[in-house]
Amino acid sequence: MIPLVLAVAMWISPDVEMGKIRVAAFRKDAVNASEVEHAEWRITSLGVFNAYVNGKRIGEDWLAPGCTYNVKCRHEATYDVTGLMKHGRGETNALAVEVGPSWWCDAIAKGFGGSRCALRATLSVKYADGGKVEVPTDLTWRGAYPGPLIDAGIFEGEIVDGRLSDAWRTDAVEGWNCVCENKEFKGEVRPMLARTRERTDLRLNVNCGDADVDLATGGMHVVDFGQNHAGVVSFSVKGKRGTVVTVRFAEMLNDTGDPARGNDGPKGTPYLKNLRSAKAEFRYVLAGEGVERCRPTMTYFGYRYASFTADAPVVISQVRTHVLTGVLERRGRIVTGNALVNRLIANCEWGHYSNYLSVPTDCPQRDERAGWAGDTQVFCRTAMYNADSYEFLMKWLADQRDCQRADGAISEVAPKCTWETKYGQCGWADSAVIVPYTLWMMYGRTAPVEQHWDAMARHMAYVEKNGLTDHYCDWLSPVRNDKPLKDLLCDAFVVWDAQMMQRMAVAIGKMDEAAHYAALAGERRKLWRSRYIDSDGAVKKEYACQTAYAYALHIGLVDGPGRKITVSRLVEDVKMRRGRIGTGFLGTAIICQVLTENGHADVAYDLLLNREYPGWLYSVDQGATTIWERWNSYTKERGFGDASMNSFNHYAYGSVLGWLYADAAGIRPLKPGFEEVEIAPHPDPRLGSLECEHETPHGRISVRWRYVDGKLDWSYSVPDGISVHVISP
């Protein structure tokens, strides 16, 4: 019998100073004491890792162990590697891991990471005779900076030198240093959540196909994948040894070359100015040994176009793009009779795919890619209708708890990263309540509420004492986001938070807390009305705008005759603007829902179908394949917007897709987890038809409607065992 060997893994780094190569490599030979029956490998790293057993890459994850708040937490992944092991007694298994700087010691981690990559891993082996052994990372490992991966960073991109051998992944290594213990990380190691994987079902077009492209020195070859997305490219290349191929990634191409239109290069070249300081490039140095296949593995890019240049003639072929995302299981589908709206739906979905990547980023292309709390909360319901987002958002809530300040204030981003972080921001800090509340309603699980309760309660205590701050509020509104509106929103969100806290407290049996939050909601509602309601019971005219009206109605801050007046003023505002949106990040998330709930679905459709600026279909007409940061990030008439903040993949405004599920199709949970459901579609002849499916925790719900010769035909189906309330259109 082989005895159980207990071993504790340590963080290790190569015991040698890095030079130009920053990707660390680690090796260990593990000799089987008996016939292997089962083996699993638990791995985490300071940086991003690729791990190999006997030369075979393990797992389906990319960019593992992901992005966390490095001060508090790193994630550990566990892989079954039984099939990769040599099984016979006395056989040697080569354990090899490379760790790159991404999310730990690259530009995005500045101030919140470390200076050197490190590895912590334990291989657990169960033998056929019942014996067990563990092989941890300890000082018997070997470490070096051997290549071919030279450097990698989320903003920077990746450098690979094909002249350097990767034989160390399988062959015995000679001349490698010992390793040393790395003590930079002081936080907690937790099981990995929110995995990033390649979605092989999301295949995009390639305009060059498999054809060889002769690329001359100083020339450029641009590939259009037809869709803005997040991922990496792979390609084959042939050329002389030492030639450097550089791939740049862009969301748009320069349209005319005219600087007055915001162009940063000649017509047809990649538009890169909106990347700001992000280098976002892949460089490959040729070994010069026939056709070489390459792709980045420790970074990702946001792009529709990839441009290839080389410092000597090469032949490029078999260019492919690989979509990377944390959206792994689709739960919803909508198709309408309107081609432009279908393109908008696809834009919302691709914004979701692109920005759910380890954290719910704001954008995947420039020097930001941060888990902005405001963007997260306005889109979270849409995300849950569209795909299984439970684990992903549970991971993000843990990031938020890690970043919460001692006084209870919630940070504007989670995990915290490169810049000075603001706390307690209206609409951003409130994500600490809105996201777990929405998870509870959509999935019917109280775990989000229970696990996040203390963080929510501390947030509420901070807000009761200090209020919310008003830097962002209705961010990027095309109409107004001034101090009076910000004050109104800050006070309104406290009421809304308290209402949700009261409901969640009841759900987990905290009745004293429920009573406290019910009283707080009543008290702050009375205060809000004293400040912002006129003698007619409606919102005062000095606060007049779509966002003010929408939140007053959404939170229940107006009632009786004042509610009717507020509704009519909201409708009048939309009509006065000829069906154009007048809201920013916060208002856009709810305006269609509020109009529909108050008997004006036709006006919500006016907003949806508007093709003038600002509006969803306006950007579709300008060629958008994802949701943009600004309604006019690019226009055919004027060119590019201000490059200092001009993302072409910024998913917050994609929250309109949630309205299509909940209101146009009319699928809503009346009780958490769709145990009780309302089916109340709101058809409109201008859309022609709609087919919708959503996979709830209890099964699939579908709604279909269409107009035939001016008459409405509609149907629905629900799974057995749930209570259904049907309101016929």
C-alpha cells in the first residue's frame, strides 16, 4: 500500500531575474509509484497560466484563473488529467506550466498586483492499489524564462518568438534554476468561477478564407470578420527566420482618411485611436521552418478587423478568429419580423458575449475593460434572459465584496484596477442590491441574497448616513445630467434600494431587517416627495426629462392623479422628440418598461423603432454590429466621435433586449424563479411578428405572435407545474 502523502503547495517563481522575457515557465517530473487510476490537478497562478501534462494542454479554459481583486483573492481551477497521464508503474509524467503577466503584473493591474508571475498547484494521484500521493509546487520544481511566449498583457497584447523551443513542456530540462517562494500575494484562494472559453459555435466569416496572401514588406493585409467581438486570431505564416509579423486589432476602418472626420490613417486601414493607450497587438517572430501556425493564449482583443504587417515578405493563410466569452449556455432567443430590430437583437447579444469575460467589462478593446458596476446592473436582467449568467454574476458579487470599503461604501468597479476608484456612486453602488435582487427573481435561489446580505446591509448603512454621490447618474444622456437631476436620482435610488432590501429580507427570514427597510423606504419616499413633487402631485417641471419621469414611476414615487400626470408628461416628452431617446445609462435601462407598464407600449415601440439620432436603430443604420458607448460613436455624415471615450462595443444600452423578453414577448416572473409567471405580450404591427423562448428554472416558456391580414394571431406554451397568469393582448 502506498501511503497518503500530505503536502502543502507554495507560490513559486523562477529563482532568476527576468530579462526581456516575462512569461515564467515551471517544470516538474512526477514518477508513478504504481498504476494510475485517477489524477486531478488544482492550479492557480499570479498571472494567466497554460498548463500541460506530457505536452498536452489541459482543460478548455482560456485566460485562467481569470480576473480578481488581486489584493484579496485568486481563483484555483481543478482539472481531471487522468487521460493525459502515463499510467504505468515507474513511468514519468512531465508537468509543465507557463504563467504570463496578464491581470497580475501588466498595465491593467497597476497598483493592485505584483512584480513577478508565480504558480501554485497540486497534482493529486490515486493509484489502482488504493495508494494516494500529492505533488505540490515546492522548491523541488525548476523555473526559467525560456520562451517561446515572451510577454503578455490584457492591454498590451502578446509576443511569441517561434525561434525558441517549447520542448521544455515534455523533455527533461537542463540548466534551469531552482525556484523561490513568492510571498507577494496575501489573499485567499477560492474555487474558480466565471470561466472563459472559446465558443466554437460562434463562427465568423473570413474574407481571405484558406487562400495564400503574399504580404510584402511595408504592406498591409486587412481581414474583416464581419462582426465586432472579443477573442483572438490564429493564422498560418511562412517566411524567413527572424521575420516579425504584427497583427493589430480594430473595431472600425478609417472611412476616408480625412482627419477632419476623426480618421487616424488612410482609407481602409484600421482605426486605432479609440484604443487610447492600449497597444493591443500580437507579434510573432518566425522560426523560418516551413508553415508555422500561431495564436495568442494569454490575452484577448476587441475587434472586427485584423490587420497584418511584416518586416520582411511572408505568406499569410488560414486566418481564423476565435470568440472568447464567459457566456457559455444560451437560455433565450428572440426573432422578429423586422430585419433592423433583428440586427439590434444580435448587437445586444454580441455585446453580452464580448463583455462577459471573467468580469462584466464595459468594453473589450481599449485601456479599460473594467467591471463597471453601473453597466453591470443595468444589463443584468437582460443577461439572465439571454443566457445562464448565474455563476458569472455570483463571481462578480464576490469581487464586489472584496472591494467594499471598511465603512460599507461600494466601489464603482469590481475588481478594482488601474485608476483611483470612486465609491458610493448613484446607480453604480446600488448594483450591490440590484444584481442579487435580480438573480433571486430570475433564478429563484436565495444564495445570492444570503451570501451578499452583509455587503448589502453595510452598503445601506453607509447610504443612510452619507447618501449617494452623483458623479455619474444618467451617464452620457443626450439631453441632461445636471445637478438637479442627479439629486433627484440619488434620493430615488435610496428608496428603491430599501424596497428591494425589504423584499429580500422577508425571503431569507430576516423579519426585523425587513421592518427596518420598509420603514426606511417609507421615510425616504416621503422625503423625496417633499423635494421633487409639485402641488399637482407630479414631478416638478424643473426636473422635467424622460429619466426623472421614468424613475418616479418605476419606483412608485408618484401616485393618484400625480402618477397620471407624470405618465402623460413622459409620453409628451417622447413625442415632442419625435420618438427619440432622451436618457443615459440609467434611464435607458427602464424607459421602455415604464412606458409599457403604464399603458403606452406603442410609445415604447416608437423609441425602439426610431431611426434618427439618438436611438437604437440609428446606430444600426450607421453599420453597428454591437451596441456602442455613444448613440453617435460613428456617423456616415460626420465620421468618428471623440476618440477619448468612444467604444464600439459597450453593452449597457443593450438592456433594451430585456424589454423585448419581458414586455414585447411578455414573459415575466411574478414569483422568484418563474414559479409563478405572467404571460402578457404587447404586440405592435410595425414589428410584424415575434418569436421568443426563455429557459426558466422550471422549463421553457415560449411566446409567439404575428399579424396576418391585419389580425393578431398569438400563442404561448409553459412547462407543467407552474402557475400562469395570462393577459391577452
